Amino acid sequence: MIQFTSRSVLLGAAALLAAVAAPAPADAHGTPPLPRGDQLVVTVRHTGQADGTYLLRCHPSRGNHPNPAIACTMLDRRTIWGRDPFAPVPPRALCTMQYGGPATAHISGTWAGRPVDAQYDRRNGCQVARWDSLVPLLPDMRTRERHHRTTAGAGARPS
């Protein structure tokens, strides 16, 4: 009886065994790294309603963000290959002179395996649209603006 063994089968088996037996990489202290996932820190100021710093973790949704499940779902929908959901307004963009109020936000962390460090404000129409595109990750200022316009005009008398 003749025994026939392919060299590539033996090499493949050896590589597979080495990969399975290899220890997980460890940090400087000898402990395995924590699993990395989508995690964002959102700091919001001058909104008059939701100021503070929130932690949002996704997959699974958790953290002290007011609505982690909906915020994670929205971010998942906006995450498209080749597009950054946190991208700044392009240079030389034509923006309306619409002022959306003094609200500011800073988002940092990791999303879809990429670092995030983005600043937000509502100083013109482009910045307002950029902010609004991330609601509910950022507070919905549109309802507050509508309410403010309605109540500001409530006491006015027609001439």
C-alpha cells in the first residue's frame, strides 16, 4: 500500500494549528485587550434642554445617552461605505445666513472602527442641517425653535 500526502495539505494544516494555538495579543500589563466597539462621547452645551455629556455604546445599544437604541439605529443607517457620518461641512459650501442658536456639541470616540472627533454648532444653514442630520444623537433643536417662534409671536397684535 502506497501512502500519498500533498505537501500543501500538510502546510495548510500546520498553519491552521498555529493560528488556533496562538495566544491572543496582550497589552503591556499582560491582560487581553477589551473588545472594541462603537462608542461615542457626546458633549452638548447651550441647548437649554439637554446640556451634558453622554456616553453612547452601540452593538448592543447602551450608555447614559437619553435614547441609545434610536441613536444607534440612526447612526447605522447613516453609515455608508465611503461616507463619514461626522464629516464637516465642505469648504466653500454655500450656506444660508440662518442662525440656529448658540448650541454646540462635541462628539468623540470610535464609530465603525474609525476614530471620531467632530465639533458641531448652529451658526449657519449648513451647520444647522449638519446638526439636524444627527438627531437623535444630538438634541432636536427644531421643536424648540418652532416653539420659540410660536410663543414669541403670540402676544403680537395685528396692525
